[in-house]
Amino acid sequence: MHYTVQIEIDLPRSRVIELFDNPNNLSKWQKGLLSFEHLSGEAGKPGAKSKLVFQFGKGTMEMIETITKNNLPDEFDGTYDAPGVFNLVKNRFVAIDQNRTRWESENEFRFTTLMMKCMGFFMKSAFPKQSMVYLRDFKKFAEFEGNS
């Protein structure tokens, strides 16, 4: 499954990147994030691995983030491995003008178990909707934090 979502943020690109690139901000816009733990590699650099733990229903879900490209302020790419699913995310940050930034997020999901393949097939629309929730929550957080 492959799709792209995007959102305009009413902040300069430099401020958007400052807020996006700070791991301490993740829980402020990724609802359900319980923890973020750096595991290996140089933090923020390609090859770095981190473990993210999310509240998922009544349980938790762990995923491993591997940074594949960090060319900020232009782009930040990573992979996210969780049981039964592999997600490749390519983030692009485009300055619309001095005070507005467009965040484009290209996502590719690969399902590795029968259960996740079925979930991906029957719930195709849920994945882009969830990606948009994260973008909207980041916009809300950034515009509030960025203007205070």
C-alpha cells in the first residue's frame, strides 16, 4: 500500500524543523506514544535505531525506527518495523513562503503476516487517515508552540 498525505503549517520551515527534529516533542503530537528510546547509531543520523512504544487498544505496540536519510531541513526518511508490518516514510518539508511550510509524507506499507495483510486489505483507508491525524496533531502542536 502506497499513499502521500500533506499539510500546510503556518510557521517558517526553520521553526517547523526545529520542532519536528526534537525527540522530546514526539509525545506532544503522536497520541499514544508511551516511550522513545535510542538504541544504536548516532542519534538523528542515517542508520540510527530507536524503539517507540505506543498504546494500542488495551495493549502496547513496539516498533523500531531506522533513520535512512536525514537531510533536514529538506527531507527526513525512515523505516518503521513492527510485528507483521514494515513502513517506509519519506518526509519532505517545502517552504511555501517565509511564514508557511508544507509537510509532505509519502508512506509505503508492506504487510508480512496473513493477519496484517487482511487488515491492510480491509482497512485500507484507515492508514492514510491515521497519517493525517499525526500531521494535523503536529500542525496544532507546532503552531501553538511556535507562536508562544
